Amino acid sequence: MAKNDYSISAFFPAYNDAGTISSMVITVLLTLRELTDDYEVIVVNDGSQDHTAAVLDELARVYPNEVRIIHHPQNRGYGGALRTGFYSATKDWVFYTDGDAQYDPRELKNLAALVTNDVDFINGWKIERNDPVHRVVIGRLYQGIIKAAFGLRLRDVDCDFRLMRREVFEHVQLEANSGVICVELMKKTQDAGFRLTETPVHHFHRAYGKSQFFRFRRLAQVARDLTKLWYRLVWRQEATAPANAAETNAPQAQPYADRPH
């Protein structure tokens, strides 16, 4: 297999993912070695309360030239972790997925196969959502409402399996600390005129940890955050500003329970 002439930063936001993050990092390392000679792996530990930090430090010791760990002393929320990862990446293309192993990092190859001069952003879409029935139903409602409200022209808004040019973050400034950052990312990227394509990826049952997103308080918070985001980006049509790496210094936010996937 011929290697690509572009470089890739792969990163994982991690919160209490001690049971899955090591396999995710090793799998993406093996995949990157097949794709390119110029790559890096970044893991953002967002104030985990289990032994995620110790696992990550050991990975950095074993792979010192390939793996870089960023520890948030306090939890900044899913959006805060994503922003740190996006603005810390140094390579031509930036890939991310979550550290909870609901996606297979080997399918990065499927995204990389679509890289051309005419594409800026490659978004995965879930072939089948492997979650409890109530999450599947709520997820479908969420998708329909979000796409209609924000005018998003893509198949899957909340598939956290994406490959994008690092240049995107020189033009798109992300601000959200909660899980609504995914909507903010897609809306601002679309409005900035970046060229997007999509490809199917597999979604797997969560084998470690437990999401607390599907609780009334969390849903209510996401609803409030989405309303504010809609007001800013749709009603007021705020212009997309240049990204600023300093924005990663976000205030403390809610843990990953705010992640709507």
C-alpha cells in the first residue's frame, strides 16, 4: 500500500476511558503507520477521575516519539477537550474520534481514501447505531431537529469520526464547552464554505463506562445550549472569526455526560 504525502494528527478526547483508551491509541498508531510517515497521536485527558491519566502516561512512555498527552487538571467539558485537541494538532489533516471505543480507528483508512484537493472535511455517518432503543429514538429526533434548525446539509450531525484539514481551524473559531460543539463545528464549517463529503462507518456498543447524557437535566442543558447557539449562528448570523489557539483555555464545564451521541 502506497503511503500518502500528507501528514495526519489523530487525537482522542478522553474522560474516564481507562478501559478502552490504550487499545484505541495502539490501533490508530498501527493505522497511521500504514497511511503516512508523518503523523502524531494526541490524547486530551479531560480531568478523568479513574486511572485514565496513568494509562496515558504509560502510553507516552512506551511511544515517546508518536504519542503526546495533554492533561486538563479539571474537567472542561467535551467541547473544551475537542478545542484543545484541534488547536494542538500540528499536521496537515486532523482526525478525531472518542476514546470510548464506539468507533473503530482502523476505519480512518476509509476517510483517508477520500482525501483530494477538492475536499476539506470528511465526515463519517453511522451505518447502524448500536445503542439502547431509547437512545436510538432520541438520536433520530435530535438529528432531524438539528439539521432543520441549523440548515445543515449532511447525513449525520453527531458522528464523532471526522477527518479535516487543519486549515479549517485557522478560519473557524469554536467556543462551546459542551457537546453542542459538534453542531457548532459543522455549522461554522459549512458557512465558511469548506467542501465536505461523507462516508459510512461502523458504530459499536459501549463496552466500558456509562453515559449519563440521557437524563432530564442533561437534556435540558443541551436544549439551552442549542437555543443559544441557534440564536447566534442562525438568527444573528454571526460571522465566522479566525481560530485562536488561546481559546483552549476554557472555563470549567460539565463532564462528558453532555455529549449527545
